[in-house]
Amino acid sequence: MPKKHTLTRGRQAFLDYYTKLLPQFDTPEKLNAYLTTKNPQVILVSPIHESQISGLWHKAGLDWSPLPWFPHTLVWPKNVLPGTSLPGFREGWLYPLNPSSLLPVLAMQPQPGQSILDAAAAPGGKTLAILNFLYPKPVSLIANDVSLPRFKRLRTVLKRFGFPEVVTARHPIQALPHILTAGSFDKILLDAPCSSEKHVYNSKRHLKIWSENRITTLAHLQKLLVDSLLPLLKPGGTLVYSTCALAPQENEGVVEYTLSRHPLISPVPVPTLSLPRPVSASWHTHSSSPRSSTRHPPAKCS
Ligand SMILES: C[S@@+](CC[C@H](N)C(=O)[O-])C[C@H]1O[C@@H](n2cnc3c(N)ncnc32)[C@H](O)[C@@H]1O
């Protein structure tokens, strides 16, 4: 962990700003420790190639340890350095991700046969998690992302992992209400573009261009994206909103804004996850629960 006196001016300004914003980090040092700690990853396993991969791992003497709370997912093997290329990576049969990325999918609780829209899907971690969650049951899923390079990566990830048949689209979410049929989705995931403070803090290039205004601009976009997606929900459908941002404006702020503008929409309780946190919230078009959002620290692997 860098000591305070080694911090660049940009990092110090960032820490000072966020420590004031987030009472849970009562000192800049605690926030710095949080932002610089690397969390152990978990690995989504292609269910189509699972027996081949487990054979390869067995041969290589690797510890095959399924994550107890998510199907077709492994805990990073013991005694193997993070970032090591494991058997199955080269083929695209494995997808490493932060365990907290699985929590919006648990909040969504996709059911077989439901129509699902993953509205900001690239590069595809949560799309794969939805597919693994349901496998081998049928799902009607559209994975959409506006960015061309990220969309290409999404297509490649889906193909190599073993789900080439998933429908993909490359539209701005703001245009989707004019392209897709209103009221046609049981579940929508909006894993929104956000401040990604951890990423920004650890990237010189991004830290240089960071400003407080970025939060306001992103919160404005996030509200617009939620507003664009709501008409696509079936009556009784659920939209899950998640970010990896720390800023309350981009999280609770977006939830509160949405609930205040749409009286027919009620928050649904996020399933009680005995796991520590990303930041996610979900809404249902009718429900009486008042709990609309939840913050999770990095989720534990076991
Ligand atoms: C947090 S990332 C999504 C990560 C992805 N869900 C995953 O798990 O791999 C947010 C995504 O939103 C996309 N995006 C940003 N603005 C968008 C818009 N207006 N319409 C559609 N996608 C957008 C970005 O290209 C980016 O890929």
C-alpha cells in the first residue's frame, strides 16, 4: 500500500474528495487501502467444455474448487499467482472476473424461458454469468453494447466460451425503445457505464483526466439509460441496475431519482446475499418492499 507521502497530487485530491463523500472510509488511508487492494478472482467455466477443462486441470495438478454460491464457477486455484494463464484460458473456455460481478445476476434471478436483455453487456462477463446460471435450461437473451471494439470482444467471448447462438446487438440504449418491442422483457440488466473509481485511481492516464464533474455527467447518463429501458419491461418485469462506482450520485442517487419519477415502479428486495458487496439495485413494476439498493464490498470467494 503506498504511504500517504508517496501519493501523487492527483491521487491525493481524489482521496480527499472521496473520503468526504463516503463516510464508510473515515480516513484517506483506509480508502487508499481499499482502492489499491487486488481482490482474488473467480473463474467462470464454459459448461460445454467443463469436463475437458477439469481433465486438463487434474493433469496439471491444479486445485478444482467450485464456488459454492454460483454454478459453473471456480475459486482461483490455491498456490497459483493471480494472472497466471491456466489450462482452458487460451481456448477461451474460462473467464476470470471479480466475484462481486456475479451479484447482479443473483439479484436478477433469471428463470428458464424468460426473455432477458443485457443492455450494456461488453465485454461479456455478466452475460456469461447469466448463461452459466441457467445452463442447460433455455434462455432468450439479447446482449447489447454500443462500443464497436467492446462489441467485437463480446462476440468473440461468447463464441469461444461456447454460446455463439446468443443474439447480440450494437445500439445505444437510448435508441432501444425505438428498435425493440415495448413490454417484451421479463428481466433487464443495466450494468451501467460508471466512474469505476478503482480503475481510475490505479491508472495514471485516467487519473489525470478525472474531475468531480465526471460523476454528475455519468449520473445524468445513467438516469437517461434507466428511463430508456423501463418501457421495455413486461408488466411485473424486473430491471437490475448495477455499477462498480463508489459515488452515491451514481448509485442510490439514480435509484431515488427513478423511484421518484415513476410511481408505478417499486423496488424489489435484492435477495439476501450472505456475501459482501458490489453496488446493485433492482426494481419491479409492482412490489411493496422499500429496499431498493444494496452496496457490497468485494464478494468473498467461499
Ligand atoms: C460496466 S461496462 C459493462 C460490463 C459488462 N456488463 C460485463 O460484465 O462485462 C459498461 C458498458 O456500457 C457500454 N455503454 C456505454 N454507454 C452506452 C450506451 N449509451 N448504450 C449502450 N451501451 C453503452 C460501454 O461500452 C461498456 O461496455
